[in-house]
Amino acid sequence: MVQQFSSDSALSDGRRDAAATGGSQTAPAAEPEPVFQPKHPWYAFATPTIGRAVRHASRLLHHGGSALPGKVVERIDPGFLARTLSSLPYGVVLVSGTNGKTTTTRMVASMLSDMGLRVFTNPTGSNFTRGVVSSLLTQVSAFGHLHADIAVLELDEAYAVHFVRQVRPRYALLLNVMRDQLDRFGEIDNTARLLAHVARATTGTVVLNREDPRIARLAEQVQPGVQVRYFGLSQALRSYFPSDDDMHNTDMHDADMHDADKQTPAAADTEPHDTAKARSAGTHAPDRLTADVTLTRVGDHEATYRIADRDIATSVRLEGVYNLFNAAAAATIVRAVTADTPQGVASDDALIASLSHVTPAFGRGETISVNGTPVELLLVKNPMGFRLSLASFPPAGHDTMIIINDEYADGRDMSWLWDVDFTGLRDTGVAAVSGTRAWDMALRLEYDQVPVKHVDTDVEQAVADFVAADPTTPKRIYCTYTAMLRTRAKLSHITNVADAGVGR
């Protein structure tokens, strides 16, 4: 029997999974759920035209958001997404996880393009299914044909459940599980359960983070005949990229020691005692798993990767040490995809050379010039991401601004700010704090004895004042997702800002 369901009902199932309580283990492996069979209504020929008309009207009315056309199309033609993607010769690469989805998706798409494949992707970071549909509407022909060989799609963890019930990905890249938007997903074991749906639904290759125990365990969820590959870190680098458990153990250790000046985990030189003990006991033994691509050394815009027992060094244009690890993930999935093409797996040197050319995704280390002054935008949305950003970008020589919003896309629960160590900003202070939760952020900084010069809940005015002050000093803005969109929109009225498809 053909299974029919609406977008809302499928999403509700994903939210129920996220809200459910559970232990640290993922659900037992099971047969994939029945695949949604897309209808082809008589008016399907008009779907692209209708969607584009909605997009055009939305932009004329300055509604901005990239997902509205997709929302409309999902209502009038629920089968459009599955029907369109089913025509791709190499199927779909689905990228999900808590941190790094947008930049990693950008890397994978760029590298596959360099390998000669025609790639469709959702470049705006609108990672709900309706965002993917909106991106499709910009690429399909008038009759709905997509001129591409493969799709590389970033999906929010909960919406990935909805997506795989419509489209079975041929490849899945699952990055990590961190405490993020607890008001939406619940505890992180529930987030891992969401990603287990993706692992079970994937038909070709699943690539997993060897260093994240919850992600590595998803190998148990894949179906017979599906290949599992891993990306990983050398032993020397594991303390620079802690898992959620590592970070929690470090926080507990710090609290026991009452050491307020201790460095953040991202900058630590040794593993927390509890974590090292757990690993030696075998509860998390990543070295027992062979990684296709291993990050072995990091530097200033440079890294070394071990592939097939050979170290390959490269320069990179990406910002932030955490993106060097994401690059190992991207290289692993690209190796898997190219192995399935007639040309065979791409040479390792070609892969790493391609990686060196990838530029940051919008709002993820993106630099915008305002009257000759560089203004860098850094997305922050959970404690691990914020910690790694602060560790990767020393504040000296920059004016710093923090903008915190609590809209739905940001997560309503901002208590995670108390899990971030801001003491590294004490010497330079923060020039401005803004957003709907500006005063909460200012209070958090006060507890870490970080001076704050100015607090203003009006994002647009605060951004304008910040970039205009002291034009000889480079600027850096840490912001949540909706704050980043509003910041880019404001900057677009001051200077030239590349249109990422999210409106102005």
C-alpha cells in the first residue's frame, strides 16, 4: 500500500522522536520505514512557475526568508521534492549533525564540482525540507527538470527524519551530536535517535565521525549491504575537538578544581582524566575503527590529513580550526561518491587540492568589507560552537560584538550561554551587545568579568553604530542565526554584500 502523509504529520513524528526520553543507546536497528511514493498531480507542470512567483513576490515585499516558496509548494504539490530528486544519476548526499553542517555541505558540493559532477545544493543554510524545495525552484527548468548529477543537502536533525521518508539518500554524512536547542530536541541522546533514522534510510554509504561515540554507534543502524566509513583525528588532536561527553567531563573537572582561569577544552593540551579513563576502558575506543581520512596537524590556515597511510599537507581558506576537522569529513564522503562514478575514486592529491580552494559559507567566517574595514561574521548556536570560535579567533586587534536572538530558528532556550567560557575576552572587552537577549548576554559577560561598552536591543542600529566606530580597527561579530541574517541585511544597505538567497 502506498503511504501518504503531509509535511506537517511527518515533521510531527520527528518532533515526537525528539521529545521522547531515552537512554544513551540509539534505538535497535530496524527495517526502514515505507518510502513516500510521490504523486504526479495533473497540475504538476505548473509547480515551478507557482513557486517562482511566490519567491518573486516575497522578495518584492521584503519578506526575506528563503523557505516561503518551499512551504507553498509543499502544500500544493507534496511530491515535488521526491519526484525531482529521484531523477539524479548519483542520488543525494545528506549532511546532518549539530555543528558544521553548512560549511561542510559547501565543501562537499565544491569538491564534487571540481571532480566534474554537476551538483545541486541548498547554499543558504535553510536546512528544513521547505528550504530545499525553495532552492530547487531556483534550479529546475520550467517543466521541473533538474540539470544535475547529484544533490548535496544540509538537513536540520529533526527535518532530516521528514526528508528520508520522502527521499532515501544514497550517501549520508553525520558529523556530531552536541547540546543544541534543547527546547526543540531534548537531550542529545534524542538527537542521536533522530540521526539514526538517516543512517537506517541510507542506501549506499554512511560516513560517521569516529571521535563522537553517539555518532560512531550509528554504524549499528545501517542496513545490510550499506557501506560504513569514518573520518577521524590523530590522538594528539583529540583534546582540541572534544565530544559533548568530553566537554561535560571537562566542565565537571573544572568545577571540582574551582579553577576559574582554566583554558577552554578547545585550547587544552591533555584529555580530561575521566574521558581518558573511559577511553582506556573501551567505552570509547576510536583507534579500533579505521578512518578513511584523519586530521593529523593543524596550523594557521593550514592542515595535514592522513589518507591511505600517507600525510598530505595543504593550505586552506576556511576560518576556524573546527572547519579543518569538517574538511576531513567532506573528503571522506567525496571519496565515497567518486568511488561510485565511472572514473573511479578521485586521487587523494586532487581531493586535498580542491579542499584548499573552498571559501567560508555565508555567516561562517565570512568577511564583509565596510568602507575598507573588514567585518567578520561568525555564527554561534551552542556552547561547543561558541567555545571553538572564541578559541580560533583571538580578540586582540579587533572590536568584538555579540548579537543573541531567541527566535525559533535560534532556539528559545538561551541557558547554554552559561556553558561558554568568555574569560578570553577580558583583556579586550566587548564593544557592543545586541539582540532580543542582549541584556542576558551582557549579564553573562559580567559574570566572567568581561567589560561591555554598549548594550542595545535594536540590532540594526547597533550594527550600524558598531561598524561606523573606529574604522581603522577590524570588526568581529558573533551572532545567532536570525541575528546573522539581520546583520547581513543591515550591512547590505551600507556596503556590497553577496546575495546568498536569504533576502535583504
